[in-house]
Amino acid sequence: MSAILSIRKLVVNFETPRGLLSAVRDVSLEIEQGSSVGIVGESGSGKTVMSRAAMGLLSGSTVRREGTVMFDDKELTAMRADEVRDQFGTGMAMIFQDPMTALNPVRRIGSQLSEGPRVRLGMDKKAARARSIELLSLVRIPDPEAMLNKFPFQLSGGMRQRVMIAIALACKPKLLFADEPTTALDVTVQAQILQLLSDLRREMNMSMVLVTHDLGVVANHTDFVAVMYAGEIVEQAPTTELFSNMKMPYTEALLKSIPKIDSASGARMAVIEGRLPDPTDRPSGCGFAARCSYVQDKCRTEHPPLVDAGNGHLYRCWYPLGHTIGRK
Amino acid sequence: MRNLFAQMNLLSKLSAVWMALMTALAVFGWLIPLPDPREYDPEASAAGLFSPGHLLGTDAGGYDLLSNVVNGARTSLLIAFISVGFGGLVGSAVGIIAAYRRGRLDYLVSTGFNILLSIPNLVLGLALVAVLATSSDPSVPIASNRRVIIIIIALTVVIIPILGRIARGATLTWINREFVVAARSMGMRDKDIIVRHIVPNVLPAIYSVLFLAVGVVIVAEGALSLLGVGVVDGVSWGAMIARVAGEFTYAPQSMYVPVVVVALTVIACNQLGDFLRGRLDLREGRI
């Protein structure tokens, strides 16, 4: 299998009045054709910036991006802005976190949905309408024709996210970035949307990058996982390998902080104490040292490199977990 | 349209009716059999309201006031609508593009807007008219038609920064919305994003300010006339006020009539602008 997206030494910095803010530091990641890759980390760990930078969606005069991104054997980072744009929609597409803000409030669903097919695929009005109806049925929306004439505010959150997915899939992308697609939705709808994404991915033979902070989601819907912390990948492995042979204390802490239905009533929920290091002033040692329960002196002074544990399993820790943790 | 009218309160309804009436007078007023606005009636100088043959009376020179109001509506509203329409179009386009592009263009444009806005409307209009309305031969007065065009240009320049700043500000609030990023992630061109995603959201803010701007321009036209650089020798509301300014005590109705018409029109514009803003803001609240 070849990689559809390959990110090499990606660095993203933002210029701020307080100095350079390093959001993504030296991230390398391969996304295999047809696979589903999860990117996990807490808020502020750089997941969203990393995925947007990989697509080339970050704009603004304060953004500094380095490294190379290859998509479909073409080097995105060497392309002009309009050449990158030609990759969007048909090559790569993105689903956004909040379906409340990702739809234009003053335009009907039909016109927003037919935009992609009309502009990117050059369809006429009639063909684009037919395609819109087809897309709405694809994302299991009942009575798609009536939906075309509605405004976003007339829809529930779950319905809006389905519409967002339909828009992203409109031009049959080869790679779909789903940036926390279910964070703004309630739990029952989350499960439906994730199942829908997994089904569609298989039906359309699409690759997917699933950005989330929920390891449970990753366990069920991905083939490969990269855990991000403070702008770096701290552990990456095939999903089954990760859950059976966890090396990184941060990954373990993330897993422990998922509330469990069978924990004793009144028991305190496990949390990761402290917070992410200041992105304008990164510590010299391991970024997680201040919060790690296994921390040693070396962790505070020396930055751990990525270590290869075999089977595609990489981790960034001086004292990896030796024991095996069962899945869930 | 009828729906919109039904939602208005009484004051807004009256305003809408008044503006419709004025617009109708401007377009079809010449069909009404009235005395020529520029021909004086030697037998009825300074006639009071409701005099025979002169419904609103005449001024000290014997000019029929109703005829001047009706025919003046054409010039005054033409100036107002064209300069606001054109100034609004140019201002909004520049404001939206500057906000979308950011960087140096935005810096230059907003600095330009701020400089223009720092000069009072009337002073700016006066300066522009003074510069533009110089004829090469001082003994030949500038034709009335050319004066109208010059005033339209001057007032357009006054309107551009007003609308431009509103459009720029409104664009900045929408530009970072996810649906703009989403449109980019679908491979939409900047032009399409602006036309399809930014403009429909910015328009409500612009509509209401457009009405306010019409009021500003009507007042400015009157003030320029009063200062002697308006359509002094032509037929407009401002010209009516300017012509009688000296003989106000002799025939007071000749001042009251145009002033009341101008005032009612400006109030109607402001009222409609407020109504539209309240009406269109709802959408944002309902997201």
C-alpha cells in the first residue's frame, strides 16, 4: 500500500506579540491509501492546526509553516495557492467540528450543497441538484428534496453535521479530514455519525484522518493512531498494537481519564493534573514531565526522541511503560 | 415585499408610504399639471398656503412652491440615490475586498477611509465641489446639469468611506467563520467565497446604513445649496432653501415648505433604516 498523504517534518509557528508560538513541532506521519488514521490529544495539543496545516488551509500573515506534505505523490508544500486549491474538494476535503458555524446561516442547504459539484465538477444546475439529493440520501437524511429548501437554523445538530459530511463528500474526495466531527453533538448522535463516516469510507474507498480527543472513538473507528501532545507526536502505532502495548504515559493517562460506566458510584474521575506547557516557551525536557506520574530527573532536562518499538510503533519517552494494558 | 410592510409598526409604515410618494413624485411628477417651477407668477408674489392656483403658496419671487417641491424631488432624490448607490457599491466592494485580503491593502484602505471620515461630511463635499466645479472661463457659469453631476461625484466620495467601513467591519466578523474555511476546503475560489458566502451575510448591515446615508446626502445637498455651491440655479429642494434664505421673514412658508419636506424625508429614511436593521438582525440571533 502506498501513502495517500505523507507529512514530513511539519513545523507550524505563529508569530505573536509575545514571541513565536510553536503549535506543531516536527511532525511526520504517513496516511496509507484507504486507511483510517486517528489523531488524538487534548485541547491545544496541535491536532487541528496540524491537520489544517497539512491541507494548507492555514492562512494569515502570522503563520510560519515548514516541512513537506505530499498528497497523492504531489508535493503540496511546493505548489502555488491556486494549485493547492485544485486539490481541495476532489482530492482532500474536511469536516468541521461545529456544524452550527460551519454552514452559512443565510443560504439554503441546497445551494450550499450544490456549490461543490457546480464549481469544482462543472455540473449544471439540474445535475447539481440531482447530485445534492443523492448526497443527502447517502448521509441517510430522510426526504432529501425537502431538505434542499431549508436553512441551517431549521435543522438539528445531528442533521447539520450530516449535511456537512454531504458537502465534504460532494466531489468524492480521496482523503477526508474529520476534525472532531462529533464533539458538538450529543452522545447518541455521535455514535450514529461515526458509524456513518466509517460506512461511507468503506463504500467510497476513501482514506480518513479522524481528529479527536476521545480514545474510545479511535479504538472503534481507526486502523492507526497518532497521539499528539504539545505540538508533537508522542506515540504512534497501529490501533490494536497501541491498545495492547501502550508505551507512553500520556496515552495511558488519556485512556484512564475516560469515565467508566462500571466504576464505583461516588468515585473520583481520573484526570490529568496540570495543563499543557506554554507554547511560546517550550520546556527543554519532555513536554509531559510536569504532569507525568512516572517522571524522572532526566525527563525534565532532556527532550526524548521518537523511539521505534517495531511493528510501526513509535513513542517519545525515556521510561516507557513496560507492562501491557488490556483494551479498555 | 407585502410581508415586510405588514411587519412594520405605524411609524415605519408612514415612512415607507412617504418615501414611496416622494419617489413617485420624482419619477412621475412631471405628469402633474403644475406651473413651471422656474416661471414666476407676477400676480402672486409671496402667496400664503392654499392660495388659489398655488396650493403651497409661492415665494417672494412668485415661484410656485408645490411645483418646486415636486420637480425638486427629481433632482434631490436623483442625487441622493445615485451617490448612495454608487458610493455604496464602491465602498462596500473596497471594504469587503480589503477585509478579505488583509495585509497591506487593508492597511492602506482603512487608513484612507479614516482620513476621509475625519473630515466632516459637509467640509469634504464643499471642498470637492469647489475643486471640481471650476470652469476654465470664470465669466461662463457652470451649467446646472454639470453641477448636478459634480455634486453626485462629491457626495459619492463622502459616502464611500461610510459604507466602506461598515462593509469592512461586517466582513471581518464573518471571514473567520468556519463556513468560510469550509468553502476554502472545498476548493472554492476567493471570488466565489466573497460572492456566495461573505456578501449575503454582509448585506443586512449595508442595507440599513444605505437608508441612513440617503438621509445624510439629502441634508448635504441642501446644505451645499445654502452655501452657494449646490444646484443654485436649478430646481432642487436645496436650491429652494438657498433661494429664499435671504427673504425668509418676508415669505416664511417659502422656507418652511422645503425644510419640512427635507426633514420628513430624512426622518423616513432613518426610520426605515432602523426598521431594516432590527428586522435583518434577527437572522444572526436565530442561528
